[in-house]
Amino acid sequence: MRLYNRSLPVLIVVLLCPAVGLRGDVLTTIDDETITGHVDSVDAGQLTVKVQKDDVVETQTIPLENLRHIRCVPELLTGDSEFELVIDNRRPEEGGDDKEHEASAKIKLRQGHHAFTLVYWQNREPKKFVMEVAGPGGEFEPITPEVLFRVPDGEEFTSSEGKDDEGFRLPDKAENLITGLDHEARKLGDRTVTSVAELQGLPQNSEGGRKKLDLDFRLPDENFAVIFRGFFAIPADGEYGAKLISTGNCQLFFGPTPAVLMPRSKDESEDKWRVKLRYGGNLDGNFKSWADDKCLIDCRVDNQSRDITIPAMELTELWATSANMDELKSERADEPTDLDSVYAKSKSGRVQRVSGTVLGIADEALRFEYSGKERTIALERVVGIVMRKPESGDVEADVAPHRFEFLSGASLPGRLTGINGEKLTIALPWGDALTPQRLDIRRIVIAQGRFQSLSTLDPVEVTQTPYFDRVLPMAIDKSLTGGTLQIGEKTYDRGICLPSRSVVSYDLSGEYARFRCNLGLQNIDGDAGNVSVKVMADDEVLLDISELTGKQEAQDVDLDVSGRGKLTLRVDFGKNLHIGDHVVWANAHLLRGEETP
């Protein structure tokens, strides 16, 4: 579609939308049911949730322990009102089919250049995106490169002043525009994204300029987002239309790019350390001090930089963000658990481990006690620090029943103790409190409720006997080949995958009442795979399947493990050697009784 040819239909879009605020919080129960509403308050572990049914708002009280997690992501961050949402063409519902869906809109535009941002993101659905446009009175046609422009590097533009008295959107003011548009790709990792706000802080995969508004360039195979930025050229005043057709999710904005979609600045991306915490969670930041068994870290938890003081005993691992963890596997093989370990580069560049006691940081050097003497190591040489494991009596299971996942990528353990309007109060395990805006929190995971995913439990025993010489290690939340867990046509985000022959055991300590999962063979080419499967609690066989094949659909497993000390999952060879013996225990989890520990 050539917008500069006045005899042809011209360009483009904009739906006049009301102000965007919080969408309903989504609560997932231990039975995998969802409740959509607004979490209003919390008291003594009980949530008060306002739920709208038809035209009536009801108030429900839900015990936190009966939930898996709470998604509380806003559509967009507040205070960012210069942009205008144009078209919202997200998938009709999460987990739906892969059919195409479309959305269209009309808007009255004045002649000139109009800044836009178009976002496309997908998880596992097929990659497809098409944009069609229509001029005043014209038919929809595919958009063409002649109407796309971008600002040269280093140049800026002045945003539109909004709409005039006749309801026409005024153009943005930009000079020296060049043809094309800018694009930026981001990896989603294991996130299931439903809002553009969840894209902030995600690592950039690639960036550059393009002539066309399409997906026909190098992108990750799945779980990615693309952000296009540019200007539409409008040749004459009039009412224009646009249509977005996709299998994934896409949204079109006019005006400046929403702040949540802007790439992190250079200063923000120069965090030097990834810090892992004792009760789960991690932070990216930089040391400001480490003395008297307390570590002060400058980090970005919510939408601002914060100085957080963390007792040394709450730290488990600290790694330079530049560290190559694959190269460190052999060096970490016999890592002691009763001493602190420091990994540092020698003059030759080789990373070596020294074990002793970390004393702190002073004058850009790590203070370290080794063989009864205090030594220092220049901090620039330190690649990683692994703290000794605490004694079992030092671990208090109830101080961090929740984990707070922030849009920044940080996560913190703690307890939700209060909700005051749009602020939450989080009691941290070491006694401090944090009061972030709920707008900055992506999800609250109920880590010590009645639900316990096997994906987050460490097995007490793993025994694997290969048919030949090759051992395939068990996989967590992915297939043995690194792909998505899939039984038949259904895919799963969580679960474990075991090859034959494998025996994996978990400590129950009499704490759980039920074991549940969806059981089947990984969907691979053909109907390969033939195994026998057993589930045992202590010495009793609870489930015995003599032949599980690739032709079968997922089987629902729900077993009573009340009062049991150990759960054992056993996969053994069947027919056809070990070919295709990839057993998926999808959504494998344990349920505690009504009273949590």
C-alpha cells in the first residue's frame, strides 16, 4: 500500500481508548483453578478479594496457603500517559489454540508523521504477524515500506499535542527522518507474558533497522518479543483504519514508546553481581560495602534503585554477571559445604577455587580467612562466592512463605503482611520490611502453602542406568532434549522428564497428603517409547504401570501419601530398547494437608 499515491487508499490507525489501569489480579488455586478479581487486603494469612460477577461485586476471603500464586501485573505503568493504545490484539485467552485472530480500529489523523510503537510477543504458538491498513473510504491492504520512517541515531522528536477540536490526532514533530523503522528483540525465557509491562527488564537479544514491518528476519524459535518503533507518514487529513492479524499477541501504540518498553540504559545494565538468597530469590546489583556480617547492595528491585542491607548468612551464592557457569562446572565438582568458597582468576586467567571464611569487602578487595590467616583478593579478580550451607537448625521454614517476583527480574523471599492501596508490605526473612508499589510486582508465589511443585524440590536420591553408555540427566521444566514438555498435543510449563532407567526419590517427612501429576511420554516423532513406571511411598507401590507407550494420552495421577517419609518415581526399560523412553511427569506436585507446617 503506497500512501504517497493519492489515487490509492492511504494509511492507518488508532482506537481511542480509556485510560489503562490495573487489570484484575489472577489467583491460581492449588487445584489449578483461577479467580480474577482485585486483591484488596491481607490479614493473618487471609486475602480479601473483590470479584465481579455480572454487575455485582462480591467480596471473597481466601487463605493464602490454598493458592499457588497471584499474578498482579498492570496493563501499563501509571504516570506514562503520553502514548495512546491503538489496537489490542492479544490472544483471546491464555493457553488457547493457535488459530489466527485479528483486531482493527479507525482514527482521524492530520497530515504529517505520527510516531508509533508496535509490540509482538509469543510463547509457543506459530510465528505469524500481518498488518493491513486502509485510507479514507478504502479497502484494507498490506502495509508497504513507503510509509515507514524512523529518527536517525542521536536525533529526537517532539510528541504530538493530542487532538484538535475536530477530534483529529495532531502529528508529531520530527526532522531529518529516514526510511525504515527500528526493531528490538527480547527473549522471554520461561515467562508467560500477558501484558507489555512484563517485558521491562528482559535481556535484549538483538536490535537494528528494517525496511518492512514484519517478522521475516532472524528471531528466536519461540518465547520472544519484538518491539518496532517508527513513524507512519499520513499524506492527507482523514479517517484511517488498521488491522492486526496474528497467532501471537500484538499491540499498537501512537506517541512516545511506553516507558516499560524502553531498553535499559547503559548504567542500568552494568550490574556486576547476581546474588542468590537463602530462602529463594535473586538480585542483580553492585556491592557498596560488606562488613560486620552485613552486605550492602545497590540493586534495582522495583522501578527504582535501592540500597538493601542483607545479613551474610542470608546469602548463598554471588556470581559476577560475566561469569561463564558452564566453564565452572568442573571446578565446582567437589565444592565443600562447611566452608565458604571463592572463585578467582589467576594471573594466567584460569579460575581457581580457594575455601575458607569470607570476612567482607574493603578497598575494592575481598577479605578472606584461609588456613588461619587473613588474606585479600582484588575484587576485580573474583568471579564468584559460594557461602557455606547453614546448619539445619538455622533454617526457619516459616519466615519466607512467599516469593515476590518483580518486573525488573529480581525476586525476594518474605511474607505478605499488608496491602495499603497500591502499596504492599513485605516482611523480609532478616527482619526488615519493603513497601513496593504493586505495579512493580509481576507475581507472588506461595512457596510454603499447601502446594509444592516437584520442580522446586531437590531429590534426595537419583540413580540412572543407561541402556548403553550414554546417561541423559533428568530434566526440570523441559524435555530431555531441551524443548517444551509435551504429552500428546498438550504442552506443559512445569514438570520433570526422566529417561529409562531412572529412580528418583524425594523426602516427604510426613508433611504431604497427596501426589499429583499428568503422566505420559514426551511427544516426539512417531510413537517411540515403551516403559514401565512405578510410584512408591516408602516401600509400598502406589502405582504400577507395566507398559506406558507413546500412543497414550496423559494419565491423571492422584495418590495418597499421607504420613509417608519418601516418594520414589521409577522408570524402567520396556520394549524397543530405550528408544523414545522420555517419561514426562507434567505438573508434578505435592499437596500438604489443611494445616501447613
